[in-house]
Amino acid sequence: MFKKILIANRGEIACRVAATAARLAIKSVAVYSDADANAKHVAACDEAVHIGGSAPKDSYLRWERIIEAAKSTGAQAIHPGYGFLSENEEFAQACSAAGLVFIGPPASAILAMGLKAESKQLMEKAGVPLVPGYHGADQDAALLQREADRIGYPVLIKASAGGGGKGMRAVDKAEDFAAALASCKREAINSFGDDAVLIEKYVQRPRHIEIQVFGDTQGNYVYLFERDCSVQRRHQKVLEEAPAPGMTPEMRQQMGEAAVAAARAVNYVGAGTVEFIVEQRADGTMNFFFMEMNTRLQVEHPVTEAITGQDLVEWQLRVASGEPLPLRQDELRIHGHAIEARICSENPDNNFLPATGTLNVYRLPRCTTFERAERAVRVDSGVREGDAISPYYDSMVAKLIVHGATRDEALARMDAALAQTHIVGLTTNVQFLRHVVTSHSFAQAQLDTALIPREAAVLFNQEKVGLPLAAAALVSHLLASEEALAAQADASGWVDPWAQRDGWRSHGANARQFLLEFHGEPHTLEFTRLHQGGLQLQVDGSTAALRYTALADGALDVRYGDLHSLTHIYKKGHLAHVFTAQGATQIIAIDALAHAGEAQGEAGRLTAPMPGKVVSFAVKAGDLVKKGQALAVMDAMKMEHTIAAPVDGKVAELLYAPGDQVVEGAELLRLE
């Protein structure tokens, strides 16, 4: 076994590899860019070497610098993780030339499987089922049109050197083929430097099922069963699970043996994934076709680890050091069901636009262990609270993996674990993932690659919390905070009664009014502490009793009328992030009592309550305004926020223009 390895990657996969290395008493070396100088993966390894600038081309793709770092630190082998250089045959060859072990397949296998057309020709010879199509070298446009006509529409045009959905077009009828082909070729040449394409039959209601394979240097091969990766957005995976729902033992064996045949055809060594497109027929049966082989460890490998009880990174290290496979095919078993969710910094409601920012709050569910039956939750993450998500790398923040005895149990655990995931500081897909997991199609295992568009009505722009519960949670948080402050006495036990802000009075009820913004809409609520005891809350004219209990972990058990939820509140300035069992939301509230003495000080100055973008101004310099009048609108945290005049006055100056990005506390305009 190796004494020291270098991990040529970053983020969660670098941390993942380092954890197994540490368990096996193998020293690890991290590499890092300028942006990653203080990253979690650097701290996770025993040594670290700086390799260049923040952009991947200046650091993680500089294989000559990575090899130099391995040699200078005495590493014997390099683990490439996934992405970056993991499927680069030149890098694999350079490692061997430098006397280093590449923890992956031989360069010849990477090359053979790297081009879609050539790999499919190879698979055809090996007897692996293929989708009817054309994979030839002749790229004459007229010939490609004739081949598409022969195959029958709809067809799929795919860049031969492609991946990630780039250079791919579905064509429904012959008259659209020429334009789609031209578009595909333009995208392929720009993305991959190669405009060669292949044509395939477009499979209806397709599922994406992949087989985990392993080979060693003694010629042994096994398959570690399948993963269903059908839930995708923009041809990229969102949720993965193992085993695949509806898989029969017979079909599992057929697909597994086909995957092993694919691996044997290229003398594969190490971890690899053979991806199949699965056709769901009207009679309920399924047929599978080879799609491609990923010559590396996959992002979704933890679900395979969960159902088999095996550490695939350990398998990689043992095989790369010359050991035989740890288990034979007949020794592998499936235990229960596992699901993985990719938590990404992106806005699903805005076409999954990637987001950047700082993880001001990063609270994850309590993890257990898959080694025993009670271990049900795992998180693979490469970031910590306070870290920034930069624009240089992939938007994935973490992988949340759950395991259960059955799929239904795993589904329930996934929703509960997502509900316990609290991220503040950037937009994420956590709530979207909850919507997918609880959607009818996913819950009933009605899986295909069109699940997300089919369920769009219940996946996007969903507000599951609602104003009454959000308002009740916010008021409960305020009251609990004031009670905690009141309980803090000095050494003599004295509590200053004049320092309290609870609005107490000697007789009668007292009321406090709040001005709210919820999804850009203004609201008013009034909290009343009854003289005979009890609390009442009025939201938009509707009144109900409010009760709450502060729990040890910072949570609040909130009851408002018929509503009941365990809530967590993270408040910064006037903005509160509300997390409940039903979902998560944001709300802005200004307490008129707490801020009664501040209006005069703020009379000439209006500031941004949080980072965001100026949408519009409702006034111009010289305008006379009244207290409470809307002056400007900001967009932040997926909501529009109205900035109102705190007093009567005259607009002296607008300090920004619509479209400008502003930081928290930036002065937007001045009043006289």
C-alpha cells in the first residue's frame, strides 16, 4: 500500500479521498489555488502545495505543476478525483513517465472511452447493446441527414467529444435536422475543439441507469450494482439512488455483465461507471443501451457505498497499489436503499442560475454511520461556515446521502435531512430538492429524464411556509431573544428594568406594531400581550393566539392558531431567514417600538438592509415625500424590498441608478 498520495482536486472529493487515506494511515498532499488558500480540503490533508491562480486553467488543470508537487513532497501516487484531469489520458501518461501511479485506469482505456463514436464502435464489437444510430467518421452533412432518416425520428445529435449536455440536440422531424446539426457543430467546436457528431435514435421516456464496475491488474472484474440518475436538469444530475427502482434481478445481471464486458474490452483497471439509457416500454418491460463510460469515480458513488457497505476509494487505492479486488462478484450484496441529493449554490426558480456568496450560516443534519443499521445520514462537503462560494468552480456545495431499509424510508429520511439543512448567505436548491423528493413522480418512482419539466407546477416558485407562520416565528424569535436578555443579570443579580424593551405597562394590554415585507408585499402585524396573560398576534387583520417554547438547540416550537411548527430563525438586521418543517422563507420586519427613537437619526439617510440590486426609484431629486412613502425598490434574497421614507422630507440626492449592485448598509439616497 502507498505511504503518501497527492490529491489532484479540491472541494468535497478531495476531502472524501483524504478521509479514507487517513483511515488507512496513508499521508495525503493537497494542492490549492489562490482562491482555495484557506479551503477545507487544504486543512484535511497532511501537506499542501500552492499550484497557481484561481481559474482552473491556472491551477487544477496544470498537470505539470501537479506532478512537480507530487515529486517534491515524496508522494508515490496521484488520485485525480473527478472532473479536472481525472479523464485526461495525457495526464495519466505523464504520471507514469514521472514514476508516479495514476489512481485510475490506464491511459489507453481513457482514450478508448473518451470519444463517443469510437467507444460505441468498440462496444458493438464487445457485444454491448447500442441504441440504433450512426457513429461513423464520415461527417458529410448530407450523409448525416440520410442516416437520421434511416434511423427514424425523433433522433438525437450528440457531439462525439461532448459531455454535460453541450453539443446535443433532439430533432423531431427531417426538415429541422440541418439547422440542428449546424447548431450542434458550432457548440461542439467551441466547447471541445472538435465538431464531429453521432446520430442516435431518441429514446422515449428514457431512464438513465449506470453500473459501477471495478477491475484489477490481475484481470478480475466485478459490478457493484446500479444507480438510477434519471432526475436531471440541463442534462446534469440532481438526485441519484441505488438500487434502481423497478429493477429485476434478471435485468440487473444482464446490465452488470454488459458493463463488465465493456470494461474488459479496454482492459480497464480501477473504478469506472458504464452508463446506459433505458427504454421504458408500454408493456412495463425495459430495454437498455450503452451510452458512455466514465473512466473515473463518480460524484454519486456514495449511494453505492451505502447499499454495499464498501469504501470505493479504499478499493481504488488497493487496486492501484497492485492488490486484487477485495471481493468477488458472488460476495457482493445489496442492503436497503440509498438516495443522494446534490446541494448546489444556484437559483432553481431562475433557470438554475449559479449563485455566489458567503456561507454566513451553514448548518447540516447530524450525520450517523452507514456501517451499522442505525447509520442513515451522511454529508460529503468541501466547505465550512464562513467560506465563500466563488465563481471559479462548480456550484455544488455538498452531497447529502441517506440510507434506509426501504425506498420509502430513505425518502422520508431525505426530506427530514433537507429540512435540517440551513444555509444563509447565498441562494441554494435545498427547497427545490425537497419539492422533488415529495413530488408524485419521484415518490412513486415514476422516473425518467423529463421528471423535472413534467412536475414543474409543484417544483418551482413554491412558498410552503406562508405569511402567518413566518410572522409568528419572527415574533416568537424576537420575544425569546428579549427574554434571554432579561435573564442576564450582573454579578449582584440586578437586572435594570429600564433596559427592557418588552413594552410592559401596569394595567391593560400593550401592543407592538411591526411593518413587514413578505415576497415584496407590505404587511402590518400587531403583537399584543394581554394583561391577564397570553399572547395574541394580528396579521393583516386576522387575530389568533400565539404560543412558543424555546428549545435547547436554538429552535422554537411555535403555535399560532391552528399552525404548529418547529422553527429556526437566523436574523441579520431587519431580514430574517425562517426555516420550518414545511419549508424555508425570508421576511423583513421593523419593530416600531424598538426603533421608535431611531427615526430622527435616520431622517436624512436611507441604507440598503442587505446586499442586493437597485431595481428602481419612485422619486427624483427635489421631490417632497411623506413618512412611509415608497422611495426605492431593491432585489435581494429572491425578493423585492421597498425602501420607505422614515419621516417627511425632500429628496436631496439619488446615490445609485437602477441595476446597480449595492452592499449592505450602502446609502441609496439622501433626504432633507
